[in-house]
Amino acid sequence: MIALGDQAHAEARDEARAPRRGIGATFVKHQAASIFTTAVDFGTMIACVHFAAIAPVWATGIGAGVGAVTNFTLGRRWIFRNREGHAGHQALRYAFVSGASLLLNMIGEWLVHDVAQVQYVFARAMVAALVSVLWNFPMQRGFVFKKVFKKVPEKKTA
């Protein structure tokens, strides 16, 4: 019979030895969540404008905020499954990555729409996809929600 402490030690050791989930599966989850939270963002914005008579600029901010909270929650609980540590620390890292993402999207929109003269919605979609794949995913995986595996020593048997 395994004592409760021994079982907890064995589970911690196994978790520490477990390889990270495949990057492909995590990437697919990240992209699915991005699409979902974009719908939440836009849906909230549209509902605020049409049902609550909130000005579009303010509704955009509300929608973006609701979308960000939704995306952070999905990232922590489902995509990267990292609930260790204080959520506030992850939220600060998420805010940094999201702020940089905003700037990258704005610069990209300027380059593709204003400079290259691509229609603004198509430009926005192209830039958003590139920023999501090249910035958001790697930074959320490796910085915001990075799992730190602690080395658990083998339990010595007497």
C-alpha cells in the first residue's frame, strides 16, 4: 500500500518528468481560442452599440476588455493549462504581451493599408493572423503561461 505522502511525491515526480504537450495541439487550441475571443470581443462591442446605445469607440474598449479577460482565462485554464503561481503575475505578463501585440497590429495596419494600399479589413485580417502566429502564440507559450518544471528528487528507499 502506498502512503498518501508517497503517492503525492510520485505524482509530483511524474509531472516533473512529463514532456510538454505537443506544440501542434497547443497551437490549434490557441488559434481556436483566438477566433472565439475575437467573436466575444466583436459581439460585445456590437451589443453595446445596438442594445445599450454606447458610442462605438467606448464599445470597442469594452469589447476588447471582455475579449482579453476571456482569452487570458482560456490561456490559463485550457490552452496552456498553467494555474500554478499567482494569476496576477501571469496577468501582468499577459498585459505586456497584449500591449506589444496592439502596437504590432497598429504598425502592421499602417504598413499594409496605408502604405501598401490594401483594403483595411483585409489588411487587418492579414496582420492579425501574422501577429497571432509570430508574436502572441510564442510569447504566451514561452513567457506568459510558461510552466516551470521543478526537479523532484527520487525518494530514497530504505
